[in-house]
Amino acid sequence: MGLLAGIFFAIQLASLRISWDLLRNILGLGILLFALPYIKTVNTKRGFALFMLLSLLTVFAHAYAAVILIGVVMGLALTAVIKKEICSKVKSLVLAILPALTVFMFSIFLYNLQVSNIAETNIIETSETVARHPGGLFFLVDYLSINSSVDHYPNYWSLFFSVGTLFVVLYLPYFYFVVKGFFRNSIMSFWSGLLLIGAFGCLVTPFCALDYWHRWMFMLVYPLTFYAVNGFSLLKSKLSSKTSNFSFSFPSKKAAAMILFTLSIGVAYLATPVWLNHANISYSDPSVPSLVDISHYFSTSPTVPYEDVNSVNEAMSWLDENLNEGSCVILHHAFVSWGKLHLGEAHSIVRFEVNVPAAIETALNHDFSHVYFVWWNVPIGWYGVSIPDQFMSMQDFGRISIYLYEGETIAGN
């Protein structure tokens, strides 16, 4: 069953999506899988030391994995307090998690102070993301007001259908095994419960829910795989008990179809070229989302078409030579990495995602005398951003152009 669990997990659509480019996320979850079993032996010296070390590594690897680990430990400790079953094992568990919890809380403190481990002194953020975080808490999102290239829901039903459709595509093909294989385990229960809150909490309180609900839903693949393989094993055991000889056949044709269909989806995602996987999906106008459009959650496409790579390089090189201390360039998040690659730290970059007017306002509020903008000079249907009327074309590099702002200044408004 261990081999089946590994194969089944490795070829699932959700696990493949996480492993595609969420590398720190999957590293943290991998370490988490090693840390959780030591909860049961944390009252021994070896178990205590290994759990403390692995919990620290989990926190350093990725925040989401750290939240899961800390949530599981706090859940176990709170359950012991409620049941009045506080023992040496619970005390050892809380003591062992304290170093990781301290590091995690300190990282949150630094984040709130906008202290990053990557010094981006020339990157200026716009104010377009302020409204998405209720109460200023960065891990909570108002999904009904968010407006990004991935998340944009004009109404509750758009959000509802997005969440429901993604869950159906990822897990419905084998959910029968999950139900059959569910078993009571406090660690698994808190783990699954936290992920379910992250994935479906946005449907209960869409105006204040955990950020990136789709990331939480993808991470559900871990506990659901364990339940599903256990369900398959139980069905297999029942079949074997009715026959005299052990057989490697599936428990039933229905079970075989579920497994094969799940694996077929994963193989199709793994084998399909990037351009075919997500053609014109994550680049469409975010103001007109489809109720059943979930392909943008799987986006692995390049930031710009391959045919425009040289043009982008030329445009950024031109900016590096012509920007001065009193000027800046407004870059969509797709172009920011190109800007960081070519532009020196003395050149200011105003980064935005969908709201160009907010980026212009931010640039003018910083009293830049010249404001440049980089975009396509012919519509290609990517990202749903249009060139504001206040910009005039200055330089063309194939399909990529550099524009100069010629509108009114803040003082003139």
C-alpha cells in the first residue's frame, strides 16, 4: 500500500500542480511529513530533538507548512486542555514547538514591518492591494473586492462555482475511496480540518477568509491521498477475504475506473505542452471571468510569449540607459523580473498587477518628472490591461513599446 500511495500521490493533478513551480511550498510539506510522526514520540529524548529540528526546518521552508504544523500542535494541546488530559507528552510537544513558533511569529512581525529577506529598494508598490486585506491582516482576503490576474470574483456565485469546480476536478474522481477509507486520527483530523477551512472558508465568509484558497485546496491532496489509499486497501481486503487466492486486481470495475481516470488526468496535465494547457486562460480580461474557468489556477505559462523575449530585453536595456533619478518605469508584475534583471538599483520601478491608474497615481505621488510604461503595441489578449490614453509611444521594439506619460501632474489635477 505504501508503493500505491506514492504512485497515486505522484501522478495526481493537485500534487503535480504544487510540484510544478511551488518549490518552497512542496519542500515545506515534505519536511512536514517527516515532522508529524515524531509527535507520537516527542516525550523521548530522540523524538523531542528530531521534532524540534524538523519543526524549525518546516518554518524556514514555507509559511503554509508552518501554519499546518503549528495548527496541528495547538489543536492537540487545546484538546488535551479541554479533556483535562494534560500529560508529560503534551507538555513536551508544546515545549518542542516553541522555537519554531518563536521564529514563525518573528517572521510575521518582520513582514508587518515590510522587512523582506530580499532587498528591493528600487521597487515601489501601489495601493491596489490594500482593500483586499481586511483589518490590514496580510493573511486574510476580501474575495469579493480582490482584483488580480488569478483571483477576481465579481459576485459570490462566481467564487462559489470556482471553488466547487476546482474541488470536483481535483478530488471527486476518487472521493469514494476517501469516504470509505476515513479513519479517526487526531493528527490527520486537525491537518485535514485546517486545510478545509483554508479551502472552503471563503464560501462561509468571503469578505474575510484565508488568502489563496486554491493553494489550501491543492494541499488537501496529502491527507485525502492517505484516506483514499486506506479505503482502497480496505476494499481490497474484503475482496481477498472472499477469495482463496490473493489477487492484484482492483476491488471492482468501478474502483478501477476511478483510479485510472484520476491518473489519466494527471498524466494529461504532465504530458500536455504548456501553451496547450493554459492557452488564453490566465491572460484573459480578469473583469470577465467564467464561472467554470479554473485553468488559471494551474498556470505554468511564461510571463511573455517566447517571440517577445528579445524585444523585452531590448526595451529594458533602453530603459537602463535612459532612466535618471527623477524618472521611473511602471511595470506590470509580468515584467518586473525582467526589470530587476536589466535595471540597476538606482532606477525606480512602480509595480502593479491590474490597476494602471493606481500605479500612475503612485508614481506621481513620488514626484517623478518622467513616468515610463512598458506594454505591447498590438493587443495580444494577455492580462487584460490596456494602455492609458495619457501615454505616448516613444520607442518600439517589435511588439513591445515604451510609452511616456504626458497627462496632468498631481499638482495640476
